Amino acid sequence: MKKKINTGFMLIAAIAIVVTAVCSMFLFYQILEEQIFDDLKASAHVVSVISPNELSKDITYSLENDGLRITCVDVDGTVLYDSMEDASSMENHKERPEIAETIKNGEGKSIRVSATSSKHTFYYALRKEDGSVVRVAKESGSIYHLVSTMSGLILAVGLMVFLMCVFYSYRLTRRLMAPIGKMADNIILVDETEVYEEMRPFISMIKKQHMDILNHAQMRQEFTANVSHELKTPLTVILTSAQLAKQGEDQSRMLDHIQDMAGQMKGLLEQLLWLARVDDGRIQEGKKLVDCSQETNEAALPYEPVFFEHGLELETEIADGIQIMAIPAQWKRLVEIFLDNALKYSSAGGKTRLILEKTRPGHCRLTAANQGEPIEDGQLNSLFDRFYRAEPSRTRDGGFGLGLSIAKSIVEAHGGKIWAESKEGVNSFFVEL
């Protein structure tokens, strides 16, 4: 990148030098041409007050030394006098551009280039009061000769300017690239105040993406560790039970253990597959208008005897006719996760209330509140993290810590929000869709 920037700067400098040199030469020639014509005009005004017969040899000699040529032309174009040629042998000048222009406008000028010497001759003509014309001419070197004469100086100055541009381009490039170099070393440690203001949003975005990558890497590491831990216990039980069964222990009881542990592993794998679908965004398919009241009643009905068997009470307050855009199976799963969680974490003899209420047309709030040990404020948000579980003393049947994480994924896929509160011995979970 530094090479490209330096090359770009040097190319711009070279183009600028060439353009400046060409423009300078053109401007210099224009100024020179204007100056020559001004000098010729002044000389023409001086000579115009003198008749051709009164032009002495001294005046003519002086004019020739200055490189000037004086020509007097009559109204009809006849040459009356010429300081360098015999006037009688010269052709009629009426058609000469500067003469024709002067007869018409009072003054005229032109430049003619010699075909042999490539020299430029400047002509200025002035009309006198009697109608005759005085013309003053001066020969000058060609523009090509002028360019060749000045090319050495222009080349030297241009080279010096180019070298200065190269030097400063390298310095400027280093200064421009210094903050980027710091970013390449360690973008996390770069202070945003030390870089260009235009780059600050870019650095903020890169830092955020970097932190997201680190967080995801940590989550993957924790996920692998948690899955390994969750699978280790049932696999150990299965292997131990199989070994004891082979040794003649109570095979029926050992097979029950194996079946229970296999069921737990199956449940874990099903939850992991669900989360994989969530990460792929595949759980958002199939939304339709759902009667949440009916779906909630159907999901809660099988839990009433289960709560009763555990010495718990389940009370439902479900408003009728609530309809929202959702996926029926996922809504049912959400209700089941809340009831499973209440079943596991309710205190002995505790009561759980399942409430469904309409908040506004097409929207509702689902609440599951159970009596149980208070949850600290710092833990409320962590409840929805994958594999997060409360202390073993707070749970009745244990679990993998994925239920509430799945619930959160379902709610977010529906564009809703989920949160938890713990007040006065009642732990409540809320969902708004």
C-alpha cells in the first residue's frame, strides 16, 4: 500500500511539473509577444511623426542596431520607404495582413515565420493622418529555439521539485500509514483518539467484530466443555450398569438405569439440535395466525396431574380468543419450558400461576410465576444463557440448563422479548409477543 501511495504521489508530482512547465512556457511566450508589440508600437508612434524623406541615416542606423525595420507604405500599398531594402524594387504591400488591417482599423499587427530560418518576424503598423502607413518590424528567434534555450533551466528546476516531492511523499506516506500500522499490530489496544477521525467508525466496528469473535470462540469452548460434562455422567452410568449386569447383578434394575440415562442423552441431543436450528435461522418458518388461548390450554393440561403428583399446585388464568402471528409448535414448546422450569424449581407445596393476557390487538403477554427460593438480581439475565443452572439445592429433578435458552431463542425469532423477575419469594418469567 505504501508503494502505491508513493507511486501515486510521484505520478501526480510529475504530471504537475510537466503541466506547469508547458503553461509557463506558453505564458512566457505570450508575455514576450505582448512586450515586443508594445515596443514596436512605441517605435511606430515615434517614427510616424517623421516623413520618409526626413529619416536620416543616423536614425536608420540606430533603428537597425535595435533590430527594427521601418517601412512606409502609401494608401494604395506602394512602398515609399524601407530601412533595409530599396523601396522601388519592393512589391505592393496593400494585401499584407498588417497593412490591410491598419488601413481598415487604424492599426494592425501580425507575425510571420520564415520558411528557411524558422524565425518569427513581428509586424506593427500605424495609420498616419494622411492615410499612409508606417510599419515597424522586428525579427525574433523561433518559439522552438526559445524552448530549447530554456529547457535546461526548466529541467533542472523540475528535477529539483520532483525530488522534493518524492522526499515529502515518503514522509507523508509514513505519517499516513502510522495509525494503520498500529492497528495491524494490535487493534484492540489502539486509542481511537490517535487515529484519523474518518477511521474511527471503522476501528469501532473492527473492535466490535473482534470482541464478537472472541466471545463466540469462548462460547464454543464453553459449549464443548458443557456438552462433554453433560454426556460424561450418563455414559458413566450406562457403562457401569452394563458392567454390573454382566457380572450378574440385578439386570432389570441395571437396564432401567441404562434406559434412564439413554433417555437423558436423547433429550440433550434433541435440545442441541434445536439450538443448532436456531443458530441457522430455520425456526422462523411456518408463521401463521395462532389461537394462543387454545394452544396454551392444550400445553398446560398434561402438567396438572404432574404438578399434583409432586405435591404442587398449578393455577391457569388464560384469556379467551387471543390470536397472534406465531408458529404453533414453538408456542406450545415455550409454554412447556416455563412449566418444566416451574416444576423443577418450585418450593415444596408451592403454587404456580400460568397467565395469558392480551396487551393490544395481535399481541399478548405470557407469565409463569412459581413460589421458590429467591433469585439474585445478578443471576436473572444469566438464567437465559446456555447450560446455565441454579444451585443443585434449588432444583427438584435437575436438567441441562438449555430450556430457558431455547425459550429465549423462540421469543427472539418471533420478535418479542423475555425477562425474569424475583420478588417476595415468587419467581416470574414473562414473554411479550
